[in-house]
Amino acid sequence: MLKNYLKTALRNLSRNKAYSFLNVLGLALGIGCALVIYKVIVFENSFDKHQENYSDIYRIVGQGIRAGEVSKGMGTPHPVGPSLKEDFPDVEIVARTHYEYGDQINVKDGQQINKFLVEEGVVYTENDFFKIFTIEFLAGDEETALTEPNTAVLAASQCRILFGLDKGQEAEAMGKMFNVGNLLDFKVVGVITDPLEATNFPFTILLEYNGQSASNPYFGEGKRWNSTSSNTNTYFLADKGFNQLAFDNKLIDFVEKHYEEGASERRRFVTQPLGEIHFDDEYGNYVYSTSPALIKALAIIAIFLVLTACINFINLATAQAANRSKEIGIRKAIGGYSGQLIFQFFTEITLITSVALFCSLAIAEFLFVQLEDVIGTRLTLDLFTGFETMGFLFLLLVLVSFLSGFYPSILLSSMNTVKALKSKITAKNHSGGLNLRKALVVAQFTISQFLIIGTVIISAQMKYFIEKDLGFEKEAIIKSYLPERDEVKNARFKTLMLENPAIENITFSLSSPTGNSNSHSNFNYPPLEIEEDFNASYKPADEEYVNLYGLELLAGRNLSKADSTNYVIINQRIADLMGFKDDYAGAIGERLTSGWRRNTLKVIGVMKDFHSQDLSEGFQYVMLLRDPEVFYEVAFKTKEGVNVNQAITHFENTWEKVYPQFVQNWQFYDEELAENYEQEQSVATLMTTFSAVSIIIGCLGLYGLIAFIAANRTKEVGIRKALGASILSIIGRFTKEVLALVIVAFLIAAPVAYYILNQWLNDYEFRIDLGLGFFLIAFVVTLFIAAITVSHRTISTALINPATTLKDE
């Protein structure tokens, strides 16, 4: 029996090639995109799931409470780790990590020194790190690794890169020496497997924790409680039955013990489970965070795409109902039951879905390649390495077959036998009802317009980010890390750079206006008589910083070489807080108390507010001060109209003269700023891709509807033409019906999209306004595409000779 069903199904599919092709294409596109989204969601949810202690690993994070505002950060002072062990006997395994980005590694090879710039950086950590996290050693002793000063553990890939070893020879790196940052030598005492891609700990070079004393000016022998860097984290392994809330309450007393009395009112430490780190965008992590809202949005889009594909199938299947009336009538006349017919139709539908599923694998692989940069990794199907993907595909097969086939199979099996044999079954009286078919098309175009509106608005917000005036200049500026804090060398570098006429200016600083390296500390203005301190971003910079970045001084003067760290330029927001909103010159000479080196700061200038962080946040309190000890970045600006490559070549040559032992690594500042919105750009690209797919599927469904209407109204068209109606007027009647469907879909999609996207935009302090234009773009685009879709069928119907359609009653 099943063999007969399969033969019949294949015969019907081959007889109606266009129908089969449209169905397979629609389903393949929907399933393929759903499969891509599924793999993205699985990847994002797999971060660190391979850790054996996954549910028992916690991180200590910090909260600063200043003037009623809570600032959150993943950084902890260096002494937090050892103090946890001392104060909490139950916490026996604690490990600190200090991650430094872009470090240079030098390896001596005979008389030659090979220099490597490690983009992913190196981490300073402790032996307990290997007890908390699951790490496989290929060579060395896990129990003693990193217990001795100046020792290192390398991932297998780094052994091959640094020492020129072949795969399988990584253990030969044991005992070899290398230098970090031209500061300190380390000995390899362990070799481990490379970290998985889905991890928040991409460590391939692990160094003994105290080794950072040579490169980190904030280390202070690991005993400074008032110095916090976001790169310094503390992790611990909790016992079974760990009560997170109770432990967080105990950390209040922990703060009171190690800081002054009442410190817990301004500072808190709390715990965060490992499973929350990847989805947390408040505290941050060493790689990137993924918003849970984005995961939900992608899941909803996947459901939408599968639904549109199923709706498309239903539209096309019911449009073909009248063509199969005689087949159904004969089957019923010779004893076929409705149940048997339903099973036959489901066999056909399952066969179509299976073919579509097979095609979707190719579509998914194609999208994996095209979206690799967007997703951030090269995903693969991995059909035979685990049952998850195969299970998902089987579930899709069953679900899509049921959703697509239930209504058409019931409709076809319920045909009247006598009418079917007499060819009285027509598209009009037994193809599922025009109103239902219109409703399905409206549902498809509602989804399509929602995705188009979302794509347009997200793209507009990205354009706003890129084009908005940030309060400083970003064009023609090239920046690089500064390898040394040697003022003599740096002065020579500056002099040599300015000898080239292509260079307009050069500055040394901790970081650029929106740089990732920031230093925060408290401040207060005594006349306010407010006990709670405020939190400010301190930006150490030289006297050229203001001019190079085009910062606007509203009052006072710029920094000078003679200024100590006690002289600061404050931004408008601080001056407004001090009470000088309408008289910025009045703030000059005023003094602030500050946690920065515990100085009293004298205001020498007031600058216009600029964006010191991405546009999702408002203006911060910002201060500029001259502190060469923490200048870690150099930036230069090229003159207008000059050859930028000439300026870059001069920079590279000058670098070799002054810092020959260091690897070069420069970047255009505007490109760095664009990287701040990579996730938003990725979302925009994904939305564009899935919107396009949704439109294509919707057009296939619309084509099925127009085919149904055309078949149902062929005689009407013939009569109208016989009575003198023009072809354009007939096409117009078809187009009006499509227009009505697009309008109804728009009226449903627009308010839903407005609400959801307005909620999304509310997360940004600086955002676009949702004007009517965004929604009209979606409407016009959908209408235009729909018109093109229906044009072929309507024109062909309108061109039929009336004599052909009217000769048979």
C-alpha cells in the first residue's frame, strides 16, 4: 500500500512540475533559514557548557554606588581572591585572571629574535585555574603548573606558532623560554589543548599571576584594594548546595572588613554564575556578550519563516485541488476511504517536505559561508556528530508536514464523489475558499512587512550611530599602542613624526575619547555638601590631545607640559553639577576632591561634552589630566589632502628608529569606532537576509493566490473583454485585490513593529525617532514586489481570447 502511495505521489509531483518546484523552493528557504537560526542559537547557548564544573563556577563582580547611580563592572581588585580564601573557609578553590590584549611575544632563535603580536592577548593566572576549569594537559604537571615565578602554559597552537613545531610535536616546547613585551622572560612548564571557540576564556598563553608586575602599573604587588581593572577577574568553585543570595549578603561584611567603615554603601561585590556571563551586557566579559533578547528575536523570526513557508504550501496545494477531482472521485468510487486518501496526501506532502529538507541543507551551508563574518564563526551542520541537529530536522519534517498538509488533505479527501466524477468540482466551489486563501496571504505579508520595517529601522539606527557628531574628530586619525612610558623616547618619536609634512599633529594618552581602556574613580565638590561621591572617567592625556581630537574648550586653558596630575579639564556635565551651567568660566580655579592618586584637583578648563562611550549610554562625567605614567596609546592626524599611505609609511619608519624591538600595530580610528556596533550591524545584516527570504516565500504564496483567482475568474475576464474592457482595466482589477491585501497586512504589521522596535530603541540613550517614513518604505517595497509577482499571471489571463473562455458553458 505504501509503495502505491509513493508511486502516486511521485507521478503527481512529476505531472505538476511548476507546482512542485514552488512548494519545494518555499519550504526549502523557510527550513534552511530556520536551520541557520537554530545553529546560531545552539552555538550561543553552548558557551562553556563543556566545563565539568559548569553549574558550580562563579565570578565575583563589582558594583559602584555613586550619587544614587549603580555602575557595574567585571573587574575586582587583586587582593579579592586571596581574601576570599581567608575569610570564607568553604571557598577553597579561587583563581584570578588578568587578561592583557595585544601583547608582544619574543622568541630567540639563535642570533635572531622572532617577534609575534598576540592579538587575543595573554592571561596572568594561578594554578587553581586548572582546578576550576576543565583543561586538558598534553604535557606538564597540572598540579604544579604556574606555581613557580615566571612560568607559562601554552596552548598547542601557540607552541607551533612560537617555536615552529609541527602538529604532534607540541610537547617539545617544554622548558623553552620566551619574552613578553620586552620586559620579562617566561619558561614553558605546560602544554594544553586549544580552547574551544564557544568559550569566554580564549586563553592560549597563560602566565604566572605575579608576572604582570612588570607590565601592569596598577598591580602594586597584588595588594591594592582601591585599584580596579576590568581585565582583572576573580573566579571560585562553589560547593554543592551553594546559596548565592546568602553568600552575596556575606560579601557586604567582606567589603566593610577590607575597606573603611560604611564602604558597603558605595561599593559592593556580588557573585555571578558562569552560565550568565555570555549573556550579560552589564558587567561584560573577555570576549563578547549576546543579548537574550536577540536570541528570542531570532527564534521568533525562525518560527515566522517556517509559518510563511507552510502558508505558501497551503495556498499552492488548495489552488491545485480542482485539478485532482477526477482522481479523487475514482478512488472513492472503487472503495477508497477518506482516511486512506488523507494518508495518501500526507505521503505526498511528506515527500515534498523531505525533498525541501534535503535542499535546505545546501541553503544552510551556503548561508553559513555568507554569514560567517556576521555570526562571528563558521558554523557547520554536523549532522553525524550529535543527535541534536538530526532531531531538530526530524521535528521540522513532522511539524512542517503536519502544518502544511493537514488542511489541504482534509479538503481534498472531503470532495463529493459524484460531483468529482462529473467534473463539477471547480476552483471556485472546492479550493478552500477565497477568503481563507486571502487571509493566509495577508498573514504572509504581515510577517514580511514586519521584517522589512525592522530591517529599515535597525539600519537607520546604525547609520545614525556612524554619522552622529560625537563631539570630537575621528577622520584622518591613526592610532597605535604605545610600547613604552619613556618620556625621552616618546619625545623623540614625536619630533621625528612632525618632521614629515603629511603629519598635522600627534598625541600620547591612555586612550582615545571612546577608547576601551578607561580609568574610573570617584570625585566630589565640597561646596555641594553631598556625602556621596560621583564617578568619573579620567582620561590621562598630553597637551596635544584636545587639538588633535578637536575637543571644544568652553572656558579656561588647555593642558601644558608643566601641569602635574593635580590640574584637570572637566566636561560640561561636571561643571553643571558644580553649579556653573551658565558661567563655565566661574568653574576655573575651583577644586575637586578625587580618588585619582588621592589628589585634590584644580580645574583649569571646561570642555564641551563628548561621547566617551558608545551611544547606548548618556554623557559621562569626564576629566582630562596629564599623567605620562599611564600613556599607553599614540595617535596622529594627517593633513587634509595628503597621501595617507605616505603618512603611514613615515610612521612605520619612525617606529623602527625609536621602538625597533616592538611589533607595529596601527588602526584607523573611525574603523575602531565602527567596531563598537558590530553586534548591531550583525543584527541588521541578519534581518536583511531573513526579510529577503520572507519576501520571496510571500511572493510564492501570492503567486498561488493569483493563480487561484485567475482560474476562478477566467470566464468573467472573457465576458468583460467581449463587452469592450481593455487589458489594462482587467489587470487593474486584479491589482486592486492585491493592493487591498497589502494594505490589510500593513495595518497589522505597522503597530506591532512600532511597539517592538520602539522598545528596542529605548535601550539607547541616543536614538532615531520612529517617523512615518520608515513604515511607508516597507509598504511601498512590499507593494512593488507584489505587483511584479502578479503581473505575469494577470497579463497572461487578460490576453486570453474571449472565444476560448466562453465557448464552453
